[in-house]
Amino acid sequence: MKRNNLLCYVLIVLVLLSGCSRARAEDSQETKERAVVIFKTIERPIDDVIDVLGIVQPQKDIGYGPKVPGKIEAINVQEGDYIEVGQCLYQINDEDLTRAYEGAQANYAQAVEQFQWASEAYAFEKEQYEDIQVLYGCGSVSQNTYESEKLKLKSTATSVESAKQQWALAELAVQNSLSNLNETSVYASESGYVSAVLIEAEQYLATGQLGVIVSSEEKSVVFGVTVDELESFQCGDVLSVSDDYAEVRCEITRINTSPDAATQLFEVEAEFLDTNAALQIGDVLKATIKTGSNYGVMVPLSAILMDQEPYVYVVREDRVYKTPVTIINSKDGEAIVEGLESDMLIVKSGMTTLRDGDIVRLLDEEAMQ
């Protein structure tokens, strides 16, 4: 019995000693200083911005259709070709137009001949009339003879006027047919790149029907923006746009006031100010647009931890306190938050093992490296 009491006593002593040891360890843990780097919060303005995407496009597309109808004789370009102003794009077969020109020339020669004949007839009748007029004045011919000759002169004068009009029309037909003959070749009015060839050899093409489309050398970027974003754009504004490789400047030149029927987005077009920018049709560019400014407390993103909600460790009298924050905006490694005040000290490095209420020792950033 005494032996059992002794064993119980020993066990009780061991438990008590173990509890004291654990308490001393926890107390030591609580009093151990944690080395941290701090940051003083700053209140400052931060821009409210939106990012919009745009696509590089040619400033304009020019469609080339023939001024005369006919079958395609030759196609001198293909998609992707660079063409210069004045370069022949394609040609219309000129056989029918040549025949039309030759026919117009024959009609012209006939009209000239008809006019000459009518003029000679008029000259003859005029001479006859003048003779009859003298005889009529002397009473040698009757009034009926005089009136008949007068009527013949008037008739030949009308024939001359009609022949003259036919001559003018025939001359105009020759000019038009020659002009049409000269329009069988379609030339580029501007330099650029062939974006589409819509024709094939031997295909019949009506007047004005598009055969080739050329995109201008000058490029622009076209954004699609929502109605809420639209008010942030003004013609004449200069934007900085970028892709993964470069940043260039452009100026807004066109703002559509009606949305696209399919996307319900408004088109905003901007022309590049740097004409040497190495951009290709179809490149996607991003523009960051300032929509306003707000004041807020700025902290490094690295100081913000997450546990169901964002929080930071605020330093007060050598101890840290877990403080929830609300992130309003973030950019370039910084965040504007609510829940803090300006000039507060927060931990920006060394907080991974911190607990609420820990004692800390402040270090500069070099000491933590």
C-alpha cells in the first residue's frame, strides 16, 4: 500500500514538473523578439484607371473596281503584295471596247461626210434662192415659185443643223469609246498592301464591281469601349499604347457615337504619332486610361496577408497587431487600402511567423538579406 502511494506521488511530481517546463517554454516563446522590416503608411492620390484593348488596322481600305465592264484579261497582284501608287492591279479584256471604238470612228467619218453633203446642198439651194429672189423682185417668177424655193432653202438649212448635231454626237462617241478603251487597266491611287483579290481570270466584272482591295500603309489602332468608358475618351487625346515589346503614342481621331450592332461597343480610333513603329496589322495593344483620382493610404502589396480577409501587422510599442484592411486599388506592387491611417508602421518583411501581439525588433531591409 505504501509502495502504491509512493508511485502516485512520483507521477504527480513529474506532471507538475512537465507543466512548469512547458509554461516556461511558452513564456520564452512569447518574450522572444521577432526581427521585421517595417513601412510607414502614406496617404497620397492614386489614379483610377481602366485598361482597354485595341487592334492595329489600316487607316482605310480602298476597293478598286473597273470603270468599264468586261472579262478579266490579267491579274497583276496577289494578297499580301506591297503596291505603289500608279501600279496596274488588273486589266479588262479590250476586244469589245476596241470594236466599239472602231465603230465609233466609222460613225464619225460618216457623220462628217453627211455634214459636208448637207452643207453643199445648202450652199446650192441658197444660191438658187438668191437668184429666184431677184427674179421675183422683177416680177419674172410667180410668188408660188419664190415660196417653193424659200421652203427648199429652209429644209436644207434644217438638214445642215441636224447633220451638225450628228457630227457632234459621233465625235463625243469617239471620245467616250477611246476613254473606255483607256480604262481597261485598273491602277492604284495610293500605295499600300493588297488585302484581298476578289477576281479570277476570264471572270466577267461589271462596272464598279470590286476586284482588288488595298489597305493603306498608314495604320491606326481601334478600341471597342463600353458606354461607361466612352466618356473617358476625347478626340485629340494622346494615349500611350503597348504590347509585350514596345510602347508607342497615338492620338484619338475618331469616336463613334453609335455602338456596334453585334458587340454593343463603341469604336474609338487613334492614329500613331510614331510612324516608324514596328506594328503589324492585327497586333493587339493595351491602353491605360485615367478616369479620375482618389486619396488613400498606400502600402506595399507584400505587406498584405490573407486569412479569409486581407490583413496587415501594425506595429505599436514594439508589438504587432493583426489589423484587417480592405483593398481599394492596386498597381505596380502597391495597394490603396481602407482600415489604416497615414504614418502607421506596418510590417513589410519577416511577418510569415508572426502572431498577434508578438514582440518585434525593427531592422532595415539590408539586415534581412
